[in-house]
Amino acid sequence: MTLQGTSSQAAASRVAGVQTINPNARPQAGRRHVLDLDDFTPQEVDDVLQNAVAMREVQQRAIRKVPTLRGKSIFTLFYEASTRTRASFEQAGKILSADVINVSSSGSSVEKGETLYDTALTLQAMNADMIVIRHPHSGAPHFLARHLDASVINAGDGAHAHPTQALLDMFTIQQHLGKIKGVKVVIVGDILYSRVARSNLWGLTKMGADVTLCAPPTLLPPDFLNGAKRQKGHPFAGVKIENNVEKALEGADVVMALRLQLERMKAGHLPTLREYSRIWGINPRRMKLAKPNALVMHPGPINEGVEIDPEVAHGAASVIEEQVTNGVAVRMAILYTLVTPAHGGK
């Protein structure tokens, strides 16, 4: 049902300013937090992607401003460095007319020993409608979601999850290839420590993509090495593992290279970065094994010359910069869904 399906919904959307965006934008009733994609239904993912189409149109207007979230407060709480995600959430909130306040661990009371819980309670006392958190420890967003009234969005927690990155990746694939179901997506690199890879596994498999993981055995999760993945009921039973990058890339529709999470690694994962690049790096010669119209993706930041050659990262097949643009549209769709009163938000 669209927002114009009933008179009450239409009235609600006028109040929220949604009709300024697109009268066909669809709500996700009932969702309060976005912590990962494991609890998303395929319909919910599809709703976000559809709403992101409308948000992308707003981005392309001469005046990129709509009143949808006027009067709402969004706090970004980042305990790790970030350029794309933090700026993307800030821009998304401001386009929707929310008040966006940025807080980082550096320069805040965190440096004086304040706990995460007390910091969040302080923000809640300021009537935060939503808290966007990035934290080096897996589970930090879940902790906040259990204790706060505000909606919580996970902007990356440890090596666990990065759901909005996965949503923007799927949105980019759908925009170029017209579908996700049946698309061969090859994810190459540091799967073990990548929260992007984990959330993409949940999202892409729910939406019917054909996913292949390609990495050194030392950078694959234990589930994919000890046979647990082959047990009945494993959520990623259909995901393929290929240790030879040339074989993995054959017939690929999408090649997603991952950054080596050197800050999270322990010693012994790789002999040298030079050897990793030689064996696993995405270069022009290897890209010829993929389909002619294959997309090159990367969540950034890029270690050019290590996981991907500059010629590929900035070549004609690359949609890496477009991923960044689409990230704003997808995050606008998420904020709209969670904060708009007519859709279950506060």
C-alpha cells in the first residue's frame, strides 16, 4: 500500500513532508532500530531500496532540502575514524531538515572516562530522536538499543556489521543491473574482519544473489572452513568459497574488493602486502575474466595497489564514487523510515 492508499495516510505524509519527496515512497511499519540485516525481511530491504530511488531524486534537485524531518534531532556518535559514513549520515539528515549533532570520542567526555552508556543517556536527555553509532567493539549498537528510547542505527561495530553500507551496495547493483536476484557477486579480500562483508552476506543472500567469497584461508571466518556452513539450516549454506581469484571472477556480474583491516588483524594472516596483491589483487587482467559489463565496487577507504589496482579502481567499470552518492540516498531512506511519526518512529 502506498502512502496515498488512505486519507489518513495521505494526511500523515503531508505532515511529514513526504509528498515533497515522492508520493509513492513506502513505509516500513514497526521497525525501530537498524542494527544489522539479519532481521530484515526481503520486503523490508526492497522497501528501503525503493524509497532510496525517491531520495536520490531529491539529491539531484537544484535545492536539496525537504522538510520531512524538521524538528527531529539526530546525534552521530563515532568512536572510530570515518569520512564517508559520518558525512553521509550528516548530509542525509540535513537534506531531510533534521538537526544533526556530531559527537566523537576525541574531544568529548569519553576522554575523561565517561562510559558509552552514560554518554548515550546524556544524548537522550537532550531528546535525541535517533543515535547513529560507530564503535570498535562488536555489539555496542545492540547495547544502546536495549537501554535507550531513541532509535539506534549501527554505522559499523567492530568486525560485526555495517548494514547501511550493505544496503547502499545493493541499491547500486540494482540501479545498474536492474535486479539483485541471480546476480553473481564475488567478494574478494578480508572477509574475516570485514563488517561490510558480513552485512552484505545477509542482504545479498536474502535478495537471491549468487555470492562467492574469495580470500586466503587465514582471512575466512571459521564457519566457512570447518564445515559448519554445510550443516542443515546454516544461513549461508548457498554461499560459494573459491580460493583461486581467477576462477572466482569467471562470469562475475559484480566484483567487490575489500580493504585489508590491518588495524584489526593479528600477526600471521599474510606473508606480505606485496604477495597479497600479487595473488589476490584485482587488476585489469583479472577483470577480463568477469562479464564485460561487470561492476567494480569497494566500500572504501581504498589501499590502491594492494587490494585493487588504481587502473581498476578508477576505470570505466568502477562505481565506487557512485556508491558514496547512493549512500546518502539510502541513509535518507533509513532516517525517513525510523523517524517519521506516521511510520512507527517517535
